[in-house]
Amino acid sequence: MIAVEDDLTEEETVHDIRIQAKRIRGSMEIVEVAFPPMFRSQLYPRITSLLRMMNQVNDHATARMLYRQWMSQDNDEQLKAFFQGVMIVAEKADEDIRSILLSTWSKAELARLKKRLKKQLKKQFKKCIKDSD
């Protein structure tokens, strides 16, 4: 489950939480029919929103890695200059999306989402046990 104490400024942490969020979203899609509409209308969109932002952060990191790789492999100075310009734009875009991620998804917000998910899972589990008696 998402570790609330993790630092969202670290690339590896964002990647790890992104993978966890993908698993959570996939699990939610599988079990959604067993939960009240609120589960799908409120909790699922929050996970999807988090995942969308984290995917953008990941895309920017991957792009910057490729640009650096291409610059190091090519001897054409014009092409290197082009990629240096692209890197400047990519770094600014990365800063912007990370800023949005950090302003939207604080540790407190992650903790609230985690608490709501746990509460719904416990509530539904108790209901299933009660219904099976």
C-alpha cells in the first residue's frame, strides 16, 4: 500500500507509488461491483488522478533520459544543441508537473485516501461476512 511517509520529490519514490497506484486501480476495477457507487464515483477517480500525474512525471523522466542518451551518442553539434534546448524545455515541464503533483498530493492527502480505501474495504468485508451468515 502507498507509504505516506515517502518523499514525493524523489523520482524512485514516485515510480514506486505509481506502480502501487496501478495495482490499486486494477484491483478496484475488478471488485467495484461489490462496492457502493461511492467507491467508483469518489475513490476510483482520486486514484486515477494520482496515476495520471505520476505517469506524466514518469514520461518526462524517460524522455530526459532518452535525450541525454541521444546527445551522448551523436557527434553532430547542431543536433546536440537541439537536444540541449529540448532538455531545457523538458526540465521546465518536469518541474511544473512535479509542482502540481506535490501541491495536489501531499502526504496528508495520500493518508486520507489510504484511510478511505481501508475504511471501504473493511466495511464491505464486514457486509460480505454478515451476508454469508
